[in-house]
Amino acid sequence: MAFPELPAMTQDHPLVLVVEDEAPLRRYLRATLQAFGFRVEEAATGAEGRNQLVRLNPDVVLLDLGLPDGDGLDLAREIRGWSRVPILVVSARGKEEDKIQALDLGADDYLTKPFGSGELVARIRVALRHAAEVAGSAIEPVLEIGPLRMDFASREVSLAGAPVHLSPNEYGLLAVLVRHAGKVLTHRQLLHEVWGDAAGAQPTYLRVYMASLRRKLEADPARPRLLITEPGVGYRLKA
Amino acid sequence: MGQDPRPLVTALAAVALATAAGLIIFRRLDLADVAMLYVLCITAVATRTGRGPALLASVLSVAALDFFFIPPRFTFAVQDIRHVGTFAVMLGVGWVVATLAERIRTQTRLALERERHTDALYRLGATLAEGGAAEAIQARVEAYLREALGVPVLVLLPDRQGRLAPRTAGGRSLEGDELGVAQWALDRATPAGRGTRHLPGSRGLFLPMVGAETPVGVLALFHDFTLQPDLPSGLRPNDLWGFQVHGDPGAPAPLGGEPPERGDEQTVPPFRPGAAEARLDLPLALAAQLSLALERARLADERAEARLRAEQEQLRSTLLSSVSHDLRTPLGTITGATTALLDPGPEAAPGDQRMLLLTIHQESCRLERLVNNLLELTRLESGAIRVKKEWVPLEEVVGAAVGRMEEQLEDRSLTLRLGDAWVPLDPVLMEQVLLNLLDNALKFSPPGSPIELEAGVRGQQAWLSVIDHGPGFAAGEEEAVFEKLHRGARSASVAGAGLGLAICRGIIQAHGGTIQAVSRPQGGGRIILTLPIEGVPPELPADGLS
């Protein structure tokens, strides 16, 4: 599918479109984001959001799933039909199903209300970085995340300089997580990326290889710093 | 009758045997002895088969005696006129013995039937004595009656509006027109359906069960007792509840069947005891007994419901007062702090602002936790939460929860001792449990004191415990801490509406597990939960070169 060119991003002041029906929350988001150097536009309904999106061509969309005029999920699906703009979904706690659905539809990440400003800004930056990477199609041959170094050309992984030996499945899983560092990946997305559409692949596989990856990469596998579990949703490599 | 030729063959064979034996003994014994042999043969036939074969045996015996033994032998002619008297006696004995044997057999059969019925009623009573809600009785009784009567049986219970709903059980379903007939029987408290005067075209027989005041249900039987060809004689057409029974109007067998306890004098002809109703009075008596039990169950249900409503009302008001306290306190703090921020006094110190903001942040987090717990508990109690078990390593589920608590755990040392085990559980709900347990341990232990979390597997159970170094639980409080809104002596100074542990218990019970609070002898509280491990973890693919 051909996507229109992404806008030439104003590197210093990316434009965030906030689609959120609660005025106080919009106000908080505007204040926070502006304080961190973002430009902010607001929409209070899905319809308004759709219009703004076409008109303004924002760099990132912050989308509340609980909109008064219809489902935020529908809007996410619709946007993905013609745009690659990063979508960050905002939802209430305990709505794991919605989060998974939004992520599988192509949303880039989610935030659970209430969220702090630090988390918000970090997530937006991750989303913007991924969008830039995809636009540039520049897949780095070597990626470093904290102490972890991954060389995709030689398929070598090292932790704080020491080489780590991984099985093919472990390597495959870690590679996907590293490429999407900072972003949550659903069980389905991970299974699809690592095993293709092999019949019978299930979250248990992920848990097994995740456990062995943690044993090789984490100081204390029960208190992971790198390979984070999002219960009921998926996993995230902490960037 | 007489489709079955076996009794007649038996009669023939018996007479042939008696004749053969007679021919053997005749050389040495008297003619009278041979006659006695025939009487014995008739008696035997009468007791083993029916009256018809017995009478046939009598006639054949007389003929055989005449032919083989009475001179002139091997003709039917009779020389001595006295032998005619012998024939008459033999025929008479045959008649009397056959009649008596038939009666004994009928009585035995009825007695057996009655015993079976008594036993059936007794066992129904035992089934009903287990008590329970009407629905539980319904299923139990259906299963029992299906076995006892040997025909498909449905117990239909009306809803509050008195309507019957379609029902399927034991491979038989009732809907459409048949359901209409059942409804008719219920509404008029009159038996209807097959074999009755009312709506006889339907496939089922519907016996209304009437309690003290209102109909409580319908017993639906799919068969027809009335069309069985070997119905004992004694029932006249339309004798019984309007059932069309065709039988021999003679020879009543009054065995004193009690009329059923329920009846509607206007619409139902008087009950007359007879042999046939032995078959019919079983379902009728069962229906009567059942109606009492069902009515009892319904009344008990209504009482329980009323009690539950009252309890819920009570709980709601307790919850409201407790929650409104817990909501107001942080809200008051937040409001106060914000006004201080908006309008700082002239003497305000530079550090005050940050301190006030921190207070607002902490109180907001507290409010959020409270609201989340309230929502969680409501969802648990309304049954909106379904446990979706997946095989998860203990390490992962604990890791996720601890990761979420890092901020609060900052000034604590948390020791984790985890076995390498996989457990079937709902990861989202279990995270909730662990967050609450850790939060609880933090709340009820002094700042800076250590917290321990241990987990492992013992047999078919996974266990997990969270240990704090606070004051522990007051004696006798170990059970009550899991009650909703319980606030122990130790919680007086701690915020929280006493929902966390109630949520934990709800979730753990939904998993089929247990949760317990204990005070450790060396001090501190410990909450131990267990989860059942059922089934085997899914197979894993070989991690070869892919």
C-alpha cells in the first residue's frame, strides 16, 4: 500500500494532535507537551480529530479510546487506512482487550490513565523516532540499547561488552524487541514476527523464550530492567 | 392376549411329560395316581404361566388321561361312567388352581410394583432432601426420574410471570406447541397431553405440580403408560383422571391404592383405585411430592433473596460511608494544598511549593488506587470478570507486579525467592493480586523495613507468600481481613477502604485457590495463597535452526 510522504518534521517542535474529550485532560496535555517543546493541536471528538488530521498532518496522534462519538478504535483503524502517522492510544485501566486491539490495528503504543508527564513524553519520543526510522528505511546494522549491543549483520549479541550466546528463537525474539525498542509489542505481533504464521504458535512460546532471554540478559530475571512484561498485552524492551 | 405362544407350548409339553411319566408308572401303580400326576401337571402350569395355558393343560390332561389310561385304552371312549366324575374333578381343580395362581401372580406383580413405587418415592424424597435451589432440584430430579421411570422426563419451572421456558435436558427438548400444552396444564392445574382428555394429540404427558397456593411447575413425561398392551385388567375407560384406558372391565384387583393427595374436584373425575393406576399413580405421586419440595425451594429462594437484598443494602451503606470518608480525606488535602499553591502567604518558604505538590501527587495516587479497587471489586462481585488461565512462569508474573511497584519500593529491601515453576493463572488478575499484597505489606509495616516474597510449587499446588515486618495480624483477625470493608485495629492509622484483600480473595477464589493471613511467630504478617495446578503445560517447539 502506498502511503503519502510523511511531512518534513519540524525537528525541534513536532506537532502533536490530541484527540480527547475531557477538557481538563486536554489542558494538562497541552501544558505538559508545550513545556517539553511540542506544538499541540486539540480535538474533542472523533470527527473533529479526523478533520484536524487531514488539515494539519501532525507528527503524532494522541488518541483517547473512549470518545463520545463512537469508538476510538474505529478512528485508529481508519487513520491506518491512509496514514502512517504514529498513534498513541490512551485508555483506562483494565481494558487490556482494547489495548491489544488498538496495537494490532497498528497503533504504536498505549498509555494507561492516569499517566505521568515523564512517561508521556518518553512514549511520544519513541514513537517519533520509530516513525523517522521507518521513513528513512535506514535499518541500522548495529543497535545499542543501554548495555545491550546487537549486530544484525553478524547476528552477534553482547551485554556490557561480553558476548551472549542465543538460540535461533531467542535471537529472533530479541531482534524484534530491539528493533522496536521502547514500544510495546502484543503477543500476536511478536508471534507473527518471530514464527511467521506457523500454526500452533502461542503466548507460551513467548514466555519460554522470554524467560531464557531474561536469564541471559538480566541481572535478576525476577526484576527485569530491560525485558518488561505488560501483563495481558505483550512485552516491551525498555529503551 | 396369546400372541406369545410359549405358555401354550409349556402347557403342551407339561401334559406330554405327565403322560410319559404316567405310562411308566401305570404298570405298577393305580389309575388314581396317574390322575394325581395330571393334577400336579396342571398346578405346575398354572403357577408358571397364566390362566389360559392352565385351563388348556386341564383339558389336555383330561383328554390324555382318557386316551392313554382309561379303558378302553387308546380310544376316547369311556367304559366306566365313574371316570366322568374324575374328569369333572380334574377340570374343576384345574379351574380353581388356575384362578388362584393367576390372582397370586397379579398380587405379587402389584406388590412388586408398589414396592418399586414406594422405593421410588423414598428415593425421590432422599433426592429432594438434599435441598438446594429450585434449579438444582430440577436437574437432580429429572435425572432421577429418568432412571426410575425409564422414560424421558422434564421438570418445567415457571418464571416469575408464570411462563414456562423451552427446556432441553437428558436429550429431550420441549418447545413450541408442546410447550404450549405444558403451559395449558400449568395454568389450569389440570393434567394434559397424551392419554388425557385434554389436548391428547401431543407427544408428552403433562402433569401439573400444585403447591399450597399456586402451580409450581409441570412434570412432562414422554411416553404413554396407557397404551401398553399388557395393562393389567381392572380399569374402566375414563376411570382415572380422564385417561383413556382400555382393559377388561371384569376382575377388579382392589389393592387399595391411595388416591393422590392433590386433585381438582371440579375438573377431575374421582379417583378409583384399580390395578392400572399402579402404573399411573407413580408419576402422579411423584408429581405431588415434587410439588411440595419445589414450593419449599421457591419459598426458600425468595427468603434468601430478601435476605441478600437486605445484606446488600447494609453493605452498600457501609461501603458508602467508608468510601466517602476515604474519598473525602485525600480530596480535602488536595483542595487545601492547591489553594495554598494558588494563594501563597507572604511568608511562604521556597521549599513549601514542592512539598505541597508532592502531597497532591501522593493523595491523587491514593484516590486512584481506591477508585480502581472499588471498580475491581464491583466487577468481581457482579461476575463481570472471567478468569482466563494461561501457563505463566511465576518469575514473569511476580516480575511484572514488582516492576510496577518499583517507585513505592524504593526505600525498602524486597527479597524474592521464587521457584522455577509454571502455573496456570490469569496474568492480568494475578498482577492485581500481587500489587494489592505488596501495597498491603507496605502499608502495614514501618518505613524502611524489609519485605519478602516467596513462591514455589508443592505437589499439585503453587503457593506464594508475601511477608512484612510490621505488627502482624491481631489474634482472630486472620479470617476477617479478607472481608470487604474490614478495618483491623492496625488499620486505624492507615488509609484504605479495606478492599485490597477482599479483591485478592475474590480473584484467588475465582482461580480455585485459597488465601490465608497468618502472623509469624517472629513477628510480622504473612499472606499465603495457593493456586491449583491442573493439566500440563503446552508442548514447546524445538528451538533448532529456524
